[in-house]
Amino acid sequence: MQIVSALFIDEIDVRQVEGPATRIDLKGIQFSAAAPTPLPITWAPHLVVIVHAPDDSDGSGVLEVVYRRGDEQIARNVQPLQLEPGKFSYRLVRGEIDFDDYGTVHAHCRIGSDGPVTVVPYTLLPPEDGPATSIG
């Protein structure tokens, strides 16, 4: 089993199209946000992890997401995966992250204890910074 993508999002919609095939619509993909209030706060951005089970797999695994600030682990989520071989699926991960200072955390996503790690950054900005005007 493998991670195809991992992103922080606002919304996810799944719909059927001809084939039959499935479309996953992601809305509000983000890498940063302005804090809604002064610090300290607990922030819970939604992370979507899209996974694929190869045809020759048994379709089972464990998704682990560890949130880190530098070398410090600040949150962790572990959930079982079960998919039909050859298929795709997704998991939503909502980590509650305590921020005492503005800055970046990294979500380290992997399947199994020795799978490759996909790292996704997320930055909490001061309220006065307002919306981002560029990607990053």
C-alpha cells in the first residue's frame, strides 16, 4: 500500500462519473492560515491522505501521521486501512495542534512502520498577516 498524496484542505467531495469511476474533489488546499485569535490556540487543520493498494497487495495497512515542530513530536494519529487491491481511498486526519508561537509544523505521513514518509508543512501566521497572496 502506498500514499499517493497528502494535503491540508477545507473540503472533500466524492462523486461517481461514467465508467463507473470516482472523482475526488478537493477544495481549499492550503499550506498556511492566519490564526483566528491571538495565541495560544489549538488549531485543527484537516489533512487528507490518498492511498492506493497495488493489485498484488493484501489491501491492509496502518496509516500513521506524526506532527512535528522541529524534532519535537506534538501530535500523532494512527488508523487502520483496509482497501480492495487495485483501488484507491482516502483518510481524513484531524490533528489538534497547540500553538504557543506562530510557525510551521510538519505532518509526517507513512503506511506501516517502515514505509516511505510523505512530509506536508503547515504554517500558522499572525492574525494581522491576513490571507496569503501566493502559494507557500
